[in-house]
Amino acid sequence: MTDTPKLSSSASNASATRSLQVPPMQFSLWGTPDEAKPLSPSIKKMLATMLGVQEPTRRRTAEEVRLPAPKVTARDRETLAGIVGAGFVSDATDQRLGRARGKSYLDLLEWRDDRDVSAPDLVVAPASDGQVLEVLEYCAAEGIAVVPFGGGTSVVGGLNPEAGGHRAVISLDLARFDQIEDVDLVSGLATLGAGLSGPHAEMLLAEHGLQLGHFPQSFPYATIGGFAATRSSGQNSAGYGRFDEMVREMTVVTPAGILHPGQAAPATAAGPSMKQLFLGSEGVLGVITSVRVRVHPIPEAKIYEAFTFPSFTAGANALRAVEQTGTGPTVLRLSDEIESSVNLTSTDRIGEQDESEHTGCLAITVCEGTTQHARARHEETRALMLSLGGESLGEGPARAWEQGRFGAPVLRDSLMDAGALCETLETATDWSNVLRLKRAVGKALADALVADGTPALIMCHISHVYAEGCSLYFTIVASAGEDPSARWRRAKTAATEAMTQHGGTVTHHHAVGTDHLPWMGQEIGDLSLSVLKAVKRELDPQGILNPGKTFQMQPGAERAL
């Protein structure tokens, strides 16, 4: 039984805009200028006295950025316009700028350097699966690379317009896939267009009394298709799981045809899961146009409580007990001593921790559901946290975290303007290895960043938990130095090497992109890479889909068969 009839891809987009829109985030910022968070006096003092940050930097305006001339031909433009409509094909500078890079520290640095920036040669926005297929077939025949574009929030180089030996690159914008195709209230399932942003998806689901409950830090701009293509993990993962765990089925368009990986039943034993090939594939194997996901009623109640622990070890042990016991909080996270002392969980009060306030490691819990379930989950979670050394701080810090949880990427822009290096990286490991891995990655970062004698602020938190282990999320702030790009690359390489050598994954939820590509052989093994390359050759024989991402094909290897 469905609440709304299932619509075809073309019908579901009947209300789409009539012309191509510039992405909502400004090309050189996370977010928009209106969202800017000026640095508080406490942050400025911290940057100057602790880190020696004194050299402000400047972002170039759109008029100052040099893009290469588009490499597409008049015939390319005419043919692609004939497929998707003339209003949805553009090589205008503002359209190309907005899709030229993601939002990593290295991406944002490029808008501050006095050098040319590569960009897609053309932006194309189809409105149906059939149109996507036609575009891919044309590009495969004509030697044009295709980079799928959703919200533009990649922080690992996943959007870089690499041609991979092809004569041109187009950005395939999925913004017109912006509707809910169907809702099954009885089964708790909904089919969402890949171009829906997180807030838009939640707004449409709320009309049915439902929510997805997936809130990564990129939530304001990231899209449903991007969540699936990167194996996104949201801040409510303790309660609702990672996004890949929510996915039941997808529609994926490849140059070889259209697939629907997943299953029509809740579970199946009919061979290996095709769905898993495309979750986390970053557009390398196909273009995700819709995702059927598990949804649930909007919770009646939410109960917040924060705790402090005397050490990261004690806090991690408490989180492990809560998760393995199954008390059921929706949010469960722990900041280490440094992150807690800086007050990073509240972006409006960073650096303002008063000496009279609790020290130690801050833990945040949120329990939700029906009033009865939320209360029961909270009481059991609270009892465990207190019995394992936690001290209650009340609900205030947890509410402050929720209110400011999407503000950190915006604050990074202001930190970069002030001359700071500011970036994040993440990993995951088993509970028995958490402290060893945290020490190894922290030491690698410190050794790389303080080699020239300048200090660095290295913070860590646990934000995603599993019965067998958890994630470790590092935030780094330091002086940018004379060559900030090289400085961060050295640090990132050292940290990633430490992850591979000490039992961690190279990425827990940021995906691979170009940043983690060199370590994919160590991550999954050479034979597994060969299997992925074989799938790539079958689905994308000309190798046009997002070249140079996720796993490396030799130039021309995709076209060898």
C-alpha cells in the first residue's frame, strides 16, 4: 500500500525549474556569504597566542579566477541541449565555477591561489533516467568524461573535473531529480530523487509524518544521491544507522544501461548484493538517480543529556557499554580532552571554556521516539554512563551541540581568512584498538605539522558507534605557513599512513575521491581492486564516469575491451 502513487522519473520532475540554476553554495565558501561566522575575540586570541596565526589570506572573486576555455564543440552543446533542453546546458563561468571543486581545505585553497583552476567544460542537467542514459551514450561515443554533481560537498576531491584522457569533461547535475516518487506508509519506505537536498527531503517526508533522520555535517547542502554514493554517516547514526544501511534499492544509470540494484523484499539470499557495488562508488560505476530508503515516524519526544568523563579512555568504555548493551540513544558522541577544553561542540562558544566549568571529556546523548520509549532509552543510557564514571552536565551542552552542529564548516572559512590551516579527517577501528589508533594518528599529525616549530591544535571525537568499534574524527587547526597546500598534504599523508599501519580504515564516511586513492590497494587488496576494475569495464567500457576517483584505472584501460 502506498500513500502516493509511484511516478515515472519524468513525471516526478514536472515541477522542476525551467532553467539551470547555479549551485546554492558559493564556489569559494562552504555555504553562502550570509552564513558567515565571524571569529569571536576568544578564537582570535587562541589563533594568535596558541598557534601563531597572523597572516590573513584573501579569496579571489569570480572575476579574478582564471578558467580554461571550454573544450566542448558547438555540436556537443547542440546535441546535449536536444536531449535535456536548451535551458539546462551551459558553459557560463558562474555555472562552471560552482561545480569545479568540492569543499575540502585543498579545494578551498585553490580559490586563494593565483593560478588557473580546472573546471568542467559544460554543465548538463537531465530530468529523467532516459535523458541521463542518452547523455552517457553520447559522451561515451564522443570521448567526453562525466562527473555527477549533487550538492558539491565532497571533501576528498570527488568532484575534481579530471578528463582521464578524454577530450572534455561535463558536470552532470542531478538537481532536477528533486521529488519523492512514492511513500509506503505501511512498510516504512520511500523513494527519493537523487537531487533532493537533506532539508528538502526531510520537508517532503514531514508532509507524511515521516523523517529519514540522516544528519551529516553536510546536511544543509548534500543530496540523497550523494549520501548513497559516498556511504555517508549522519550524526544520528547511533539510532538510525549509516545511510548505506537505510538503502533498500537504487536506480543507477550507466553507459551500458539502467540498473535497479537492491531487492524488492526486506532480505534475500539470491546471490551477492549488487547494491553494495554502487554504495560508495562516487559516480565511477554509474549515476544514481533515485534511492529507496527506510523511513520512520517523526519522533514524539527527544531527551538530551551531556556527561563529562575524567579521561577519553573512560568515556570510550562508557560509549562501548551503551552500544553493546543496546540502550538505544539516537546520538552518542565523545570529545577528547582537547576538543572538550576548546568547546568545539558549540561553534558559538569556541575558546570560551571557563576554568570553573567541568574539565575532562564531554559526551553527548540524545534519545528519541515515543515519549515512553525515549524516556526508557534515556534512563537506561544515563544509568550506564553514570555507573562507568560519567558525571551529568544536564541537557544544556547537548542542546547547544545540536543547535550549532552544522556550523563548523562555515567557521572554517573564517579561520582560513585569518590565515589558519583548518581541516578534518576520519577513520574507524575496533574498540580494542581505539586508543592505539588515536595515539598513532595524533602523533603522525603532530610530527608532520610541528616539524617547522609551529604548534598545532589536534582534536578528536567519537561520533559513530557500532557493537564492535567506532569512528575517530580528527579536527586540526594550525598556522597555514608559506605553502599551506604542501603542509596539509604532508600531514594528511602521515595520518593516513598511520591509519593503514595501525588497524584503521582510510575513511569512515568521507569516501575515497582522489585524496585516499593511493591507499585503496592496502585498504581492500589488489585482487579486490581487479574485481572493481572488471565491473567498471563492463558498465563503463569507455571509462567516461568520474575518471581518477575511488580506484585508479590505467589510461585507456576502460576502453581495452
